[in-house]
Amino acid sequence: MVRLITLACLLAALLTAGCNGSQETDEVAFVLTVGIDAAPGGQLNVTYRVAKPSALGGEGGKGGAGEISPILTINAPSLAVARDLLNSQTARAPSMVHVKVVVIGEELARKGIGDAIGPLLRFREFRGSMFIHVADGTTAEKLIRANKPPLEKLPTRWLEGMMSTSGETGYYPRTFLHDFYVRLKAGSGSPYATLSGIKTGKRPPSVEPAAGEKTGEYLPGEIDVRGGNPGQVIGTALFRGDKMVGKLTSEETRMLAMLTGEFRHGYITVEDPLQPKSSVNINLRPGRSPKIDVTLADGRVVIDVDIMLEGEVTSIGSGINYEDAGYNQQLEDQVSAVVRADIEKLIRYTQQLGSDPVNFGKYLRSRFATYDEFRRFDFDGKYPAAEVSVRVTTQLRRTGLMWKTTPIRKRQ
């Protein structure tokens, strides 16, 4: 009996060993980025950025990004057909297991991306941890071709770095394909994606700062910068269902992060309460998780939002001693008023669009006996008419490396 078991184990080891499905590196086309655009006749333009292993390994590594990771655009009726046609062009077996980013052109995003996103989740080579971007005012192909970061050997590493550091400012979200797809299927909450664009020259910010605030609000292409990468990542693409319906600026995106609990820290510049021509810089961070309560009153949705922030004063242009308790409260009230106005503006805008990126509906689910009952309630349809109240409290706990501010002497 022992011999039979031993023989069976040996046979199993022989039959399961080996790598009959293996492929050499130079037989595979490793795709790093996929771009999807609408094309005439219901077709798709699918753009692939493909890694060149020999260049990445050192051979030919002195070449530009185009030599290290060539870009190909294929016109096809579907992503599956485009993948097969890529094989005909590269003479290598396409592999999508290393795809980091999926970029959707704005035209296709506004038409609806349900048919494009669905196959991505079904195909085993695509992962739910891929990032999803929307090309602001341009095509995915143009954005992918324009992306040439000077500090990175691979443009995809620049995008990965951008996503990993999104919490440094809160100016753009980190959107995973899986999370986007879940919101497409859920009974509440609207999908949203990272907004990316191309620097095309000096453009004024789309939105002026709110009252009491001096921080500008930007969309891709509006950051006034010279040199560097033409690609810019800032803002949020809002969806209603699978169709893009609007955009959030950098500051609106930060307010969204505060409401969803994703905000880590970021700088804000407000008017000096006592000298409005001067500015005060504050490094904000959450004091606690946001408190959101959603109830029903006579069949109408009522949303109460309570945000607590902590801050560190990093610059006081006027020289007023805001470290003193008598002045400190005025500065805290100024910051709270600015943030509250920005959050209220964000919520009003999303109500007008009928898009709920915060997912307020999840706070109401527990009031229903079953999930089907909640689905029949149609929270998304009632969100535009919801009554919303916002409360923001700010505590300035630190004052940087100065404990007392005094004015700078100015000689006449």
C-alpha cells in the first residue's frame, strides 16, 4: 500500500511538473498602458504602450521613451479583436498582466463606457487594481503619446507615482478599475475617475477661488508651469451611470476626499481675517473621520455632514500674532467658513448633475429591511432634491517653528 501511494505521488509530481505553458520574454509583448477612444462607425481606437524588454534591460536603454516603450493604435470593433490584431502587428503574444493604467477618451466617456469596462473585469489578464483615467478634452491616444516624464525611464512609472502620492494634496483621486465597476452595479453612489490632460499653453483657471480663499482651482492643462512633462493629472471625472456628466476641479476634488475620508493633508491659502490683502497658509489634515448622517423626513432625504479639521500655520504674511488665543479663533473660523463653502458648492454641483460621488446612499441602507427595498427606493433619483447641512470645525494645533509672530520692520 505504501508503495502504491509513493508511486502515485511520483507520477503526480512528474505530471504536474514542468512549464509547458511558458514563454520566453522575447516572445511576449508586455502591454503597460491601454487607451480606449471612440471611432467612427461604432468602432474603437485602442492604443497600447508596449514595453521593450531589451531596452529596459540595458540594451538600447539610452533611447527615448518611444524606443523603450513603443505606442501602437489599432482600430477595431472590440478590445478582444484589437488584442488579436496587436499580435499581428508585433509578432509577439500580447500580455495584459502588467497593465497599470486604462485611459478613456472624453468623447467615449460621455457616450458611455459600460461596453468597454465590462470585458476588462471578465478577462483574466486585466486586474481590478488597474487605475482608470479620463483624458480631459482630448483622446486617450494623444494623452498617452504626450506623456513623457523627464525623471522616469518608463512613463507608466510616472503615473504609478502620481497615484501613490495622491494623498499628498487631495487634488486628484486614486481610482481603481474594480471600485469604478462596483459603483456601476451598486444601488447608490456614482462612479468617478481620475482626470488627466495635456499642457497646451497658459490657460486661466476654470474657477475663481471662493470668498475668503486665495487658492486657485484647476483642471488639467491649466497649471501655469514651464518645462517638465506635458501630461497633467488633476481633478475628477464624474459619471452618472456609465456616462461622464461633469468634472471636479482640484479644490472640489479635495472636498470630495474630505467627505469620503480619503483626505490625508494639504495646504490651503486663505485671506487674513484682519488684513484681507494678506494671506495665511495652513497645512490641513483631518481631525477625525467625517460624520455623515442620512435620514428621511416626510419621504425627503436629509443629509447632515460634520467635518473636523486640524491645521498647522505655516505662513502669516501680515505679521499678526495669530498664535494668541484672541486671534487664533478668528483664523480658525475663517478656515472653517472657506471649507464649508467649498463643500456646499461641491454638493450643489453634484446634485445638479444627478451624480453622487460621495455615496451618501450607503448611510441610508441600514434604515431599510432588505437591500431590494433600498434599491426600489431609488436613492440616486432622490439625491438631487436632498436637503443638505454642512458643519466644519477647525482647530489650529500647531504654529510651525514660531510661537509668536511679530511684524517685519519696514524702513521708509
